[in-house]
Amino acid sequence: MRETLDFLIEHGYTLLFAWVLAEQLGLPLPSLPLLLAAGALAGAGKLSFGWAVALALVACLLADTLWYQVGRRRGGKILGLLCRIALEPESCVRRAEDAFQNHGERSLLIAKFVPGLNTVAPPMAGMTGMSVPRFILFDSLGALLWAGGAALFGYIFSGELERIALYLSRLGKAAVAVLVLLLAAYILRKYLARRHFERELWMARISPEELKTRLDTGEAVAIVDLRHPLDFLPYPQVLPGAIRLSPDDVEQRHNEIPRDREIILYCT
């Protein structure tokens, strides 16, 4: 364990930058523990608090600006990709879209504190046409609140965290094994949640090819387009005969949906 601590002290800046960058790009690698550790090491005089926060901020901006540009060019297609990378069920996109639609650019201030919203907020900012200066401003403030707050917490409680690190060092390799197992359990939990979501989804699913066959043969079906307004924005095309409803309007406008035929919903 002592070797691990020495490694963190010697390569702390590089490791922190790379880890935060990887998480912000969408990989399921929680960087909050590293930010806490960096703050604690800064409190012990072994790292610079300012450099640690600055590197985390730069890593966030690099990843978020990349996703912003991709969202601006590729639109809603990128959201599904981000969910697959992050091992998050697609419901995370829906919750994030609702938050972004309700709060706009202010969502970037809290995005990194909210699972799901952290991943999809930058491309959604690009999809909605937010200007680059405003995106950089709000994203920087949000990243500073997140990284600076975590590092500051570690700095303030550096004494307690140092005692925990000392206790872990006495455990030796067992402590490293426990930490690795916890990280693996976190990733496995995300993966299993996604698999469960996919199994439920496929139980009542129809393929686009099957739907086209039904339409070509003249079968009477009711098609309801439930795409979120932010999904609809870059791709305003609607399937022939589809009823366009926002998810929030279903309760008020459900009478518009025919009840004398099979109902087919699509939201992506």
C-alpha cells in the first residue's frame, strides 16, 4: 500500500487528469475518490491544490467540448452511443433531456453532480444550438463547482482521510484488492442494470422492418411519435400517419389515440 501512495504522490497530476478525462468521455470510472485524494494530499502539502483543480477543470473542458461539437454535428444519434459507453439505461437520457429542457444552460452548473445528466448535457447543449462562449462559461463554472468542491472537501478533511489511508496501508495488498473489487462491483452493477433494462424493452418491441411490412400491406395500426422535443429538434421527420405527442402531453391528449387498432409507440 505504501508503494501505491508513493505512486499517487509521484504521478498524481497525470493520473488525476487522465482519470477525469476518461470519466467525462463516458467511461464508467468514478473520479470523485481521486479528487478527494488529491485534496487530501494537497492538505498534507504533497500536491498543489490549485494545480489539481486546474487539471481536472481542463480535462472536463476537453471532453465536454468534444461532445458539444459532436452533438452539434450528429444530433440525437450521439445520445444512444453515450448511454452504451456509460452502461446507463436509456432512461438516463430521458431524465437528462427533461432537466435540460426545463433549465437550459443552467443545467450545466449541476450536470456533473447528476448521474446521466453529466454524460449527455454537453452534446445536448450542441444539439440545442447553444453558443460556444455560453457553453464554455457555464460548463467551466459547473466543472469548477464539481472538481473544486470535491478537492476542497478532501483538503478540509485531509487529516481524517490521511488516517484512513494509514489504516489501509497497514492492510497492505488486501486493501488494494478491496478497492479493485469495489470498482469492479460498481461497473458490474451498471452493466446488469443495463441488461435488465434491455430485456424489459425487448419483451414488447417491434422492428422497423416489421412495421414497414405492416404498413405496406395496409394493416390498420396507430403509430404514436413520442420523441422528446430535444430528440425531435434535429430530426423533425415523422412516420406516415403518426400522431405526434410529447411524453408530457399523453395524459391530456390520450383521446387522440385510436382504440380500435394496435398501437405502436416510438420514441427514438
